Amino acid sequence: MNSLSLPRSLMQGLSEDEVRTRRAHDQGNNVGLPTSRSYAQILRENLVTLIHIILFALSAALFLLGRPLDAISTVGIISFNIVVSLIQEIRAKRALDRIALLSRPRATVIRDGKEQSIDPADLVVGDLLVAQPGDQIVVDGPLVDTRGIDVDESLLTGESDLVRKSNGDTVYSGSFCVNGRAQYEAVRVGAQSMAYQLTAGACAFCRVLTPWQSGLNQAQHMANPCSGAWPILSSRPL
């Protein structure tokens, strides 16, 4: 298919009025990635644990029994453990929040029949984009005007071999155009795009309990099936 066989409306791209209308209907590409956890959650989950509650209670008992040095030593050990855990988890959170498949380059889009260089966040569903060698694909959609391009999808699939794309084939955000020139239509933008879903999945926090914690939770459920507090308090690693 060549450009002469495309509908004139598609060759011209969207008009500014159409762009504003689609953006007003939440069809834009401006969407933020969810962070793994908030700092408040990290602080709360490191403070409120079963072992910490027990040790704080023992420290209070030691202080009441007239053994303040033992109480202070116990509190110091707990505090050191909390500080180390907080530092490790905050570093991990920042590393997760920095994960991104898209480098957020400028995107070349056709609007009102003219090529424009815009921020990818300003794209909307139905935009007609241009991909040239070295360009990153910033949204998902089918190729509509090309003799074929070679695409590097290694960030998405881990495969280093180039993938040949022809008219009608879908290109995915996070991949790169290596050879050829093409136009593609923005169909899946924002949270629906491949790059967003992969990045959001990588940033998601998933708690994995140790075998000791799993066994402790099972024992608690067997002893008191109605109790749900222990698993919550014991979900932090010691």
C-alpha cells in the first residue's frame, strides 16, 4: 500500500479540534506510572511487626523491673534493625520507580497534513505517527503506510533479532525502528500500551513470605480461624 491509496483523512492525520475532543474524553497518552509503595507504607510496615511489638513490650517490662540498661539495649537493637530495613526498602523503591521502557523522546506526528514534533504525552488515540531509523515507537498501533520496516523489540521480548513489519502489522511501544520509514496509527495509548503494562508490572510490589512466616500464619489460623491480625503483623521478614 502506498500513501496515495490511503484515505485522505488518514493521510492528513487528526485536526487540532479532534485532538482536543479526544483528550477531553481521556484518550490521551499522558498517564503516570503507579509507584511501588508509598514512604508511609514502608515506614508503617517496618515499625508494626510482631517481633517488634514483642521486643518493645519486653523493653517496657525491663524498664519497669528496674533494668533500664537492658531496656535501652533492646530498644537500640530494634531501632538499628528498623533503620537498616528502611534504608534498604527506600533504595529498592527508588530503583523500581525509575524503571522505564520509554525514554520519552520527541514524537513525530502528522496533524492537519503537517509533520510536527511533540512530546509523547500530547498524543491521543487516532494520531498518525512517523517512524524513521533510530526513532522509538511510543504507542501501540498498526502500520498504515510503509513498504516494510525492521523493528528492534529486544526491550519487550529479550530477543535481539530484528522483526520485519509490514502494512497492517502492529508495532509496540518500547521498540525501535532500525531500518525503513513508516507511518503508524496510535490505537493503544497510555495505560493500554505495551510499554506501560510491562513497566507497571515491573514496578509492582509483591510480598513473598519466608517458609517460617508461612508456617506461623498457618499455625495461627489453625489455632484461631477467626483471627486475621497475626498474618498481617507477621508478614514482615525478621
